[in-house]
Amino acid sequence: MNDISKISMMCSFIGYLILSGNVSAIKFLYGTAWREHPALIKTIDELQRHLTTAEILGDTRGIYGMEFLYHWGMVCLGELSPLIFKDLKAARVCFEKIKPSVPQAEARLAYIELLESTEPAKDYHNICCLEELRKCASKQRDLFSMIVLAKICFYSFLEEQQQRNPDAPIIELPLKAMRLLEYPIQQGHPVAIRFWNDMVNCLECPPEIRPPYCAEKSICQQVLYDLKSSASM
Amino acid sequence: MIGLCATTQIISWDQETKLWDGVPFDINFSQDFSVACIDGRALTGIPMDEVFRALLNPLSAPALSPVLPLSFEEQERSRMFWADIEKQEKKERKRKLKWKRKHPKPSSLEEAEKNFDRILNDLGVQENE
């Protein structure tokens, strides 16, 4: 058996475990997806075909528990890697189901609402969703909410820049986005570190005045396991 | 539109080739795992930790670089960098306030902007909470 067959077999087994509601397997997949191992990305892709909203909603036997749904929802949000398809419908169903017992679920749902919104940024409903994210970021020190707020801030900065002068080079980054990323980066959150480096890559200025890249060596996988339940608070 | 950040997530050429590398992997969840063996060991008998470790560091693949702690100089540089950003942001806030005082807007629009700014601004408040 060569390495590819072995890896295929292991990933298939992990996928099988996940389909049976195994929490360690889903946590492993969630915690390692940022590494973008092709076999794991392919496993996620396959799982998204099998573990759909219908499967989750139709789970009357309680195969998929709170911890499982939280991590599968986080995988489906697709923030760990651009190679992961953003299955917002599945993510929404997961977070809806655990909303009563997981304080961060409201913020995740608010983020999904924002992603699906076609209204202008300052629309009332969007402001309410941003407020939900803000609350989660400040009161619960939720790293994911800080990162998505930074992303929203950066994309609205790009949009404004585009409207003002589409040909102007980007020579500075929005300070708010930078500040929002500070704590998640210090904690070693892989999504924050990657996003920071993506922002720095957008800059069209001499390297001497460009902010430094964040080394991936400071990534700490453990910070991804951030599930809080109402019982633990 | 905020939803823009969903649509801008486009797979780049580099990333797409990474996916191609994954093509030979044959992922099939419906096999009979009770008879599956790896190196003569029953797959279901291998501890999960071992499966996970083997997946991330297969023998023939280059090992993933170890996560090294930041050196003292790196930590210091990072601290100075963030302190500088904080200073700049404070300055920008002051500049904005001055500008707003000089160029008042009709109240409803001003309120909407204030709400939006407050939300994005909030990390400073968070530290005091």
C-alpha cells in the first residue's frame, strides 16, 4: 500500500467517523484544515455532499451533538481556508440548533446574515448584525468575531477606495482592521495571521514602509478550539 | 455591501493547483472499514491520535515545520509595532472628531455613521470592560 492509498484510507475513515457523529474526528478536521492538506480538503468537500442541512435537520436520534455541530458549522463557514467551500446553509442550520446553549452561536449567525446580505453596509439590519459581532468580540473576547469584523472593515475600506479612485494604489491599511487583528494574532489564530498577510500583500508601497508579515510559526492551533457553552459561563 | 467578502473569496491559480495535487486521493466513506488494514494493522484498532499524526506527517512527505516560540527580539518588535498602531489610531480618531466638528452632517446620517464607527472602533472600549 503506497502513501496515497494509506492517506486516502485514513481520510475516508475519518470521514466515516464524522458521518457517525464522532466529536474527536470533527475536531481534528476543524483544527487542521488551515494547513490545507489536499486530502483533508478533499475530505471536507466530500463531507459537504453527505452532511447536508437535510441530514442535520433530520437527525432525530441525536447523532450530532452540540460540540459536533459547532465544529462542523465552523468548517462550513469556510474561513479556515479559501479552498473550503462556504456552505452557509449547513453552517446556519448547525448554529441555529445550538443557539440556546452556545453563546457564540448568535454571533456566527449574525456573520452568516452579513455574508448573505445584499443591503448596503449601513442598513439597519446589518448594523444589528455588526452589533452582535461587536458584543461577542468585546464581552466574550471571541477571536473569530474580532477577525470577521476586521475582514468586514478591510473590505469596506477597499470598496470605499474603489469608489473614490479605482486606479489609486493602496498605500496604507485601515487602522481599525489592524487593531481588531492585534489580539487574535498575538494568540496565534491561523485565520488572523493569514488574513494579516493577505492585507499586507494588497499594499502597493515600497517594502521599507510596508508593515511586517506575520510568521506562520506563531500559529497556535489550540486557539481554534474556542467553543463555550452556557453551562461553562 | 458586506456580502462582498463572500464573493471575493476566489480560489487563486496557486491554490487550485494545490487541489489538483489532491486528485489522486480516493475518499470513500462507504467502504467496509472493519476489514481495512494499514501496514498489517486493522484500521479500527489504530488509536485515533496515531491516525491523525500519520495523516499530518506521512513518512514520505516533508514533515511540517515545527511551531517555534517567538524570540525575545521578535516579541519586542511586535509589541512596539502594535503600540505604534494604537498611537496612530488614537491620532486618527482625534483628527476625525475635529473634522466632524468642522463639517457637521444632518443628524440621522450622522447617527448611522456613529453607530457604524462605534462598532468597528470598539476594541479600545473592550480593554476597559
